[in-house]
Amino acid sequence: MNIQEIFRSRKNDVVRLWMEAVYSTYPFETTGFLRTKRDPFGNPVAHMTKEAAGTLYDAVAGEEVEIDTVKAALERFVKLRAVQTFTPSQGLGVFYLMKPLLREHILPTLAAQGELDAYLTAESRLDSLALLAFDIYTAARETLAESRIKEIRNQHAQLARWAQRLEEGPSDAR
């Protein structure tokens, strides 16, 4: 088997296990819902996780995947995690949950064929994708912070207008 065939033959298992690892980062009462509800609108977390898992694996495996496709899948997944209650390390640490899966399911076969360089290249791709995810996460958190600041400013301005009206008294008294 060549390197691509090895990666392709193990894709379903690694993607499924990585999705399970991602789901395990959520509270216990949420994980059952994530695993069973299939509707992408009713369960966007599972849908985006599945999309990201397949695309991430293909990119790590060295498949011919457009960078825009990879970036789009990662953006949806990472932006979702950025607005949830995860710390940055929890939000992005899920990318590194794929490494032990690759080491268990891919590394032994590649090492037996003397293709350790191919495996290390795949891990390097994963590291690069995690750095891309970090950039996306940081931009999403900045956008979220800016929108919160704007909301607070708007509330402050509204309160100031309300207080000013109170100080002026009723408008019919003039």
C-alpha cells in the first residue's frame, strides 16, 4: 500500500474517533445530543465538527484539498468554539487530539514500510493547521470583544439619554 492508500483506508476510523474526542470536551449532558441528533440546523456543533474532521484529516493526509476549502471548514468550526465557554487552550486543543489517533492508526504501518518521514510530514501539516486555527480563533475572539464593547457603549449612551431626560423633567411642563 502506498502512503495515500494507508491514510484513506484509516480515514473513517480516525475521523470518527477524533469527533468523539471533540465531543468529550463538552459537558456530559451535551454529548449524547451531539452524537445522536443528525439535523445540521438542530445540531450545528456536530455538523461543523464532522465537516472540519473530514477536511482536517484530508489536509493532514496530504490529499489535494483547496486551501480555501480547508480554511472555510476550519473557520466555521473554530468560530463556533471561540464563542463557547472554552478557554483558548480548550477551544483549540482539540486539534492536538488527532495526534494520538494518527500515532495509533497510521504510524505503525508507515514505520513498518520505512515511511517515517511521510508520517512526520503529516504531523507537521497538523501543526500548521492548528496554527491557522489559532489565527482564526484570535480574530473571532477580537470580533466578539469588539461587538461586546459596542454593545456596552450603546447601552451607556442609551442610559445617558434616559438620565438626561429625567433631569430635564417632563416635556409637557415647559
